[in-house]
Amino acid sequence: MAEKRSALLIVDVQKDFCPGGALAAPEGDRVVRPLNRYIDQAVAHGWPIYASRDWHPPVTRHFRQYGGEWPVHCVEHTAGAEFHPGLRLPPSTIVVSKGQSPEKPGYSAFEGYTPAGRTLGDDLRERQIEHLYVGGIATDYCVKHSVLDARRAGLDVTVLADAIAGVDVQPGDSARALEQMRAAGAEVKPQTS
Ligand code: VGL
């Protein structure tokens, strides 16, 4: 049987989500090394690579001072919104920007747009992608929402468990998020607990 057409989605590996950033996942930078290996594999297979980024306007209801739950982070065109400098994204990477609405948090990469103005879902359909491999930050927010949307879109999903990091506002949030992803039919690999 022919192998399913696959793609790699790297979610929000941005400076603000790494230690020293405005909304750091405590181990955010630890995803960089395994993701670079997954990038190499995707390149070797000729798979498209998507990298989503939180790309907020300076004023959004996502931020605490405007009624939301988070400190200011990943404001468009600022240093904190840059990808982690250690992440070796090839030039062919398709950047998916999300969170641009001042009204909505934009957790899921499926709410984002490519530079060509296509949604991630449309871009994946156009390339006939059937299987999405997902890593990045944060397990309990943007990774989770992206994975659940990918499943709703009918894609096979593998969560790259050695290349994700959570915020864990409440202890156990990331573990619960993984359970939700599994319950939605995502494969979590390598096996954690
Ligand atoms: C994220 C919290 C707030 C994420 C974004 O990228 O997972 N988490 N905004």
C-alpha cells in the first residue's frame, strides 16, 4: 500500500514560549533538538514542513490587560515572536501565522494563514496531505488545539511526544491534554506514560 502523504507541523517554537520569554513553557527550548531531527527526516522524505507562529496585534483580548488570561506575548514583528534561533527551518518552510484577530486567542494552527493567504486546512488539502506529524509548544494549548482540529479535518495525526512542551498553568494540564488528543484518535509517539 502506498504510504500516506505526510507533513510536519511545528507549533509555535517562538522565543516568548521558551525560557526567558514572556510566556515560557518551562522546558520550551528542549523541543528544538528533537524537532531539528524531525525536520531532517521530513526533508529526506520530501514532506512539506509547516511552522505556525502566534502573531498577535499589540492590543488583543487574549492579553490580561485587555481582559484575557495571558501576559503580553508574541506581538507581531517583535523579538519575542521570532522562532527559536536554534530551530533549523529550511527555506521552504510554510509559515502559518495565527492569533491576529484582536477578539480570539487563535490557539489552533488551523485558525492561521500561510503567506499566500490560505488557511492551513486548505493548504493541506491542496497538497493532499493525509497524515500530520505535530510537535512544538504548548502541549496544553496550541499543540492540543491544532491536533484536535487536525483530527476534525479527518487527518491521521501523530503527536511527537519527545518534541512537545507544556505550560502547565495547573499541574497535569499537559498530561490531560495528551489524553484528550489520544481520545480524539491521535497517535502519541514515542509512548510516554
Ligand atoms: C499558547 C498560551 C497562550 C501556545 C499561546 O502557543 O500554546 N499558549 N497563547
